[in-house]
Amino acid sequence: MRIAVLVKQVPSTDKVKMDEETGTMVRSAMDAELNPLDLYAVEEAVRAKEKTEETEITVISMGPPAAASAIKEAIAMGCDKGVLLSDKVFSGADTWATARTLSSAIEKIGPYDLIFAGERATDGETGQVGPSVAAQLDMPVLTYVSKIREVNGARIVVERAVEGGHEVVEASLPALVSVVKEINEPRIPTLKGKIRAKQTEVPVMTAQDVGLDAAHAGLLGSPTRVVKVFYPSLSRNGTIVDGRDPERAVNALVQFLKDKALV
Amino acid sequence: MKSTEGTFQSVWTLGEQRDGRISPVSYELLAWGRDLADKRGTTLASVILGYNLKDRVNTLIEHGADIIYVVDNPALEHAYPDAHAAVLEKLVREFLPEIFIASATTYGRTIMPVLAAKLETGLTADCTGLDIDPETGLLIQTRPAIGGNVMATIKTPKHRPQMSTVRPRSRKPLASDASRKGQVIVRECPDDAYASKVKFLEFIKDETTALPIQEAEIVVSGGKGLKDAKNFQMVHELADLLGASVGASRQAVDLGWIPYSHQVGLSGKTVSPHLYVCAGVSGAVQHIAGMSSADIVVAINNDPDAPIFRVCDFGIVGDAIEIIPILIEKLQSQKATSPK
């Protein structure tokens, strides 16, 4: 089986700091890492490889040259190789243009039987790129997958975590599967894996390499425009009471809830 | 589609159904859509796909729609993304709506990106604000990113329809008005539009009757400060008493006290309840990212410097393990004596 995993490099979440004054996230001094929700997609791909003979996993990412390190994180977990889509004309892409770039690359270096993606990236939080790639490649998309019951070269049976329960569906391959966190517990890369990742070269593909016109990539190829970005203040200046006298503190809380008509 | 490809008008909302019953999010969307349509001086239409629902769509008119487009076919009973998007694509290309919004549910967040890709237009995810630019008439879409720490305003200047998904429960439905009149248009599509590579096998209903945290009016969350799984039971008890759903910090989930579906935060779920109560949650920025849009926040934590106190409306600096049982007791006696 040929498997692809779509990943994104995002600002590192465990190094995020909060601005004391405004209560907003400080973005400078943030390290970058593989999107935490992509780890589940990588793990699921590696598990599929372990169960199916002659399976190869390619990690694909669009991003700046530094994003190669996110691809290497995935290789350290057991993926075979990676491709980085990096070009100045890719920058400023919205989800549509990102998906267009990824699907153009897949048309060049594919086909794949199965494409994995995370539920969403922890920075943009759209969750739109996976379904959009599937649509552009004209393959079925299975979103919010919480369990793969069965997969072989021709079909896949999954459970999808939807409102109120789990929907069990089957799809023919090729298909794109986006997974949620409850699907597995991602492995920690072994030392051997890390060494292999370090030694693996990640080739870079440009717009020309993927056969994409600059007009369809990056900001130029994006139907949406961000016209304003602002940082809402999260601080609420609430009432804080001392709990050393718990009875009194709880009475004050109950009164607060009553005043707000909550109890 | 480029805006120059035709005359795009009217606002559309994507209705949702399960088992032929219209989901409440469909009515919430109509409240958003009504505002937009009125500001644009145009009609509001709701599109709904499914099976055996033709006779039930009048409630959409009662909640604000002028026109209902229904495609009622056994092939659409389940939310197959390829078939649903193909049918929607046909309708959009025929009627050319200017704006098309859906709820950011698993359905909307799956169908809309597929549809936007097919239509070659923009889609803005999980909006918390929608408005019309008075000068250009364009849809102004406001959405949080990085868990609400950053807000972005987004437009789709040259592509149509302008598409967004809207965060569920960010708006109350309009009051139902049985006297409202509207038009129901039932459409059929060519067979190829109904074809899907996906097949429904079964639905496994959640055993719990509690609402998923994203949909709950009240969420009670517990964190590491509760010290063990046994103490975490207090959170369930308090939640039951308040009619709340149970949330948790990442640490509580990682410690195995509660499944991941309850995790609030950047790598979990974003909640926006009316009341958010958290016990033993310090309020790491990743957690705050998932709950900062709650209307009212109550925090109980023993560390006076915990960041959660900066984002709460009422805080108790104290040991949650000691405070919660007293709170439960007081709320119980309150309930017993309350006239209702």
C-alpha cells in the first residue's frame, strides 16, 4: 500500500507564554513543532504499515524550509520519507490554496491508496485542508475518524466520532482519512528512528516542480483575504475570594450564581 | 466561481438533519442568515438534504427562511460528503447564492470544504461573527485562531458564494412564527450526483445522555488539582447537580481520569457555554484557549497566582477537594428549599 500523511509545522504549544498585561498569547520566542494533532495521523499511518506488507509512507508538508524538521519528526516515528513543498509563491495561502498545492504535489508524486491528515492544526484551527485535498483529488474523505476497524488495498472501514455517537462507514480506496486524538497514543520516536530521520534527506518541491501556476498558489491563489487581526483581551477582573474559610467562600459563590440567575 | 460568472444573490444556510429530523443548529443558522439577508436586502434560503424530510421542513420557514430547497432521496439519508457536496454544487451553480453558511458541526466542517473546493471559492472556518460591509456589501467573517488568542477578520472579495461555517451555539434561534410564509422547492438531481464511494454501516449511540461539552450550556471541568481519579468524581457530581457536561484539563485526561472527548483546550475541544466552572485547573494558556469565550467563568484553585484567576468572573483561592463538597451540599439544600 502507498500511504501519504499530510502534516503542518505549527508554533510550539507547550512553550507558549501569556502576556501578563493583556492576557494574550506571546507569539515571539515560540519554537516550532509538528502539529500535535498530526501525531495521531502519523501514528495511524505507521500502524497501518506494520499490519500491511510492502507499505511505504510519505510525509508531505507545505511550509518554509524550516518545516523540514516537522517532516523529520514524522520520519523518526516510522514514516519512510518526506517531501517539503516550499516556495516563496506558496506563502500567504488560505486553506483552498494550501489544498491546491498539496493536491498538485500528490498528483505528481502519487498516487496513494490512503492519505492521512490530523483533525486540524492547532494554529489556524480550520480542519479544512484535508477535506479540500480529497475533493480536489476526487476521492472520498472520512473525517473525525476515531478508529480504523479494517483496511486493505481496496477498502477501509472506520468509526467516525460525530455528535451523539460514532458512525461506522466503509469507503473504497483511494481515500483521505482525518483522525481525531482518541484514535491512538502516538509513539515516542526511538533513538534509531531519530538517527534515521537525521540521515534522511527531505527533498524540496517548488511551484514549478508540482506544476502549479503562481496565480493558483499562495496569497495570489487564495479566495479569502485576512483584512484585520486583533488580540482580544481575555482578562475579566473577576471577584476573587479567600477559601481559607470555605463556608464563607462557598456562600459568596452561591450568592454570585444566584445573582446571575444560574441556580 | 468568480463573482463575474453570474448574478449572485440571496443568502443560503445549510440545514442539518439526522433520521429525517431537523437539527436545532439549522434554526441557529437562520438567525445569522436572517440578519445578513436583511442587511443585503435579499432573500434567505435554507437548503436541506436527506431522506423522508419533505414534510417537516416548514419549521425552517417558521424560524426565518423565505425559501427552502429540499433534496429528498434515499441516497442522501446519511451524510456522505461526496454525494451531499455534489448535490449542493448543482444547486449552487443553478441558483447562484451570494452567501452560503453552515454550522461548524462535523457535517458542516466536512461538507463545506469539499463543496468550496469543487466551486473554487473561499471558506472561512468556525466564525463567531458575521456581518455585511456597508460600503462593499461583502461578507465580513470574524473567527478566532489559536484558541481565541487571536481574532481574524476575513473577506472573500472576488469569489462566490462567500462561504463560512459558524460556531454552533454562538447564537439563539429566532422565535418560531407559525404565520410566516415561504416557498418550498423540492428538487431532484441526476443519478450521478447521488453516487457515493462511502457506505453507512451502523451508528453507535453514546451511552451517556449528557450533551457533548461543545454543545453544553454549563460545563464543569476538573484538573490536576483534584489529585486522583476518585476525587474527580466530585466534578461529575457537581455537573449532575447543575445539569452540566463534564470537561477536563489535558493533565486530567493524560492521567486517565476521563476520556479525551472531555478535554477542553488547544489540543482538545473549544467550549463556549453560558457558565464554565473549573476546579483544580490552573489555567495553562492551552486550556484558556478552549474556554475563554464562556459567558461566565468560575474558578476554584489553591494557587492564588494561577492564570485561571485572571480570566474568571468569580474565583475561590482554596483547595477544590475541600470546596466542591461544600458547594454540592449548599446547592443541594438550595434546590430542596427552592420553590421550583
